[in-house]
Amino acid sequence: MSRPSDDVRLLTISNTVSDRLKSLPADYEAASALIASAAFQVGFTRIAAGLAQEIAGPKGDTYIHERFAPEQFDVLQLAPIDFASRTALTCLDLCAAAAYRLRRAGRFDCHGESDLEHLREAIRKNGVQLHEGQERWRQALMGDNKFRLLKLVRDQVTHRALERQTTIGEGPPKTTITIEGKPYDGTVATLFADFAESQYQAFTTAVLADYPDRRSPTQNN
């Protein structure tokens, strides 16, 4: 499950960014709110990973049936993968939306907040330029194999027919999801939770670097 120490650390990071952006015009408040929301998504992903770990344990089959009956065990085993992939990607999209807001000085597009895909198109077609650190974060993220897997899994469980396989025999039944011919079980939820958290930390570090604290020591106290 989500660890209290993780929640406190992410909240501290979010508050640090918010405090730094307070020195900027009021338009930047929206970016602060998006960054705070992204931290919550990391927590949601951790909850999904914790549920997947419970299900994979020696009493996992009993655990899920006692709490979620009469749902089918294969549905319950796939639920954490679904939840983790959605919330992890939402975290990254919220970071992208914040980066767009920061670059555009808070100006709002009529279609709504940006996400990673919209941000890429805005950069490619409209010449939007992110701040240096945030652009490095975006490029590294888009080229990361873990991001590719996250996107594949999220798209599979959300937009396509679900290719899955259930093994029944010795021990509790186990259901896996098949992505590009490779099976993945609930442990992939932990991978997504770790990835979302590391990317959130990388993004907020980039924001703080792009907006150095120029206040005097007296103002900081």
C-alpha cells in the first residue's frame, strides 16, 4: 500500500514547488495546483500496487473473495494493473500540463489542460518551448522504455480487447495480461508506482531548477 513516508515526502515536494512559484504572477497558481494533483496520483498508484501485492500473496485468493465477492478472480487480479496504469499516466500528464502552463505563463487553451501528447504537438507544430530543465525531463521520459510499457498497458486495458491468460492448478489461480506477446501480472503495478514517483521527483526537481529561489535569506525565513 501507499507508505506514509512516501505521502509526506511527496507533499513536502509539492509544497516546496508551490512556495517557489508564489513569487511569480498569480497566473502560475494553476501550475501549482496541477503539480499537487500529480502527487496524489502517485499515491493512488501506490495503493494499486499494494492491492496487487496482497492478491499475489499466499492468501491472495481468499483475500480478494472475502472483500470483493462475487467478482471473478481474473477481473480482480487485473484491476490493480488497470488502476495503476491509469493513475501513473495521469500523474505524468498532469506534470506535462503544468509544464505547458509554466511556459505559456498561465494562458489557457479553450480545449482544456494539456497532456503529454498535446504538449508534444504544441512543441512540434506551434513552436512552444518549455523551460530547459522541464524539456530535458520530457525528452528523457518520452524515450524511456518504462514509459513505453506504461502507455502500452494503459492503452490495452482502456482501448482494446483484453488479451489475458488465467492459470488454474496448484496454488491460487493467476491471471496475466499479454502485451506484445509477453505476459505481465500484478507486479507490474509496483513498477508503474516506482516509475511515477521517480518521474514526479524528476519533474519537480526540474521546475525548481528552472525557477531558482531569488529571494533574500530574510524573505526565506
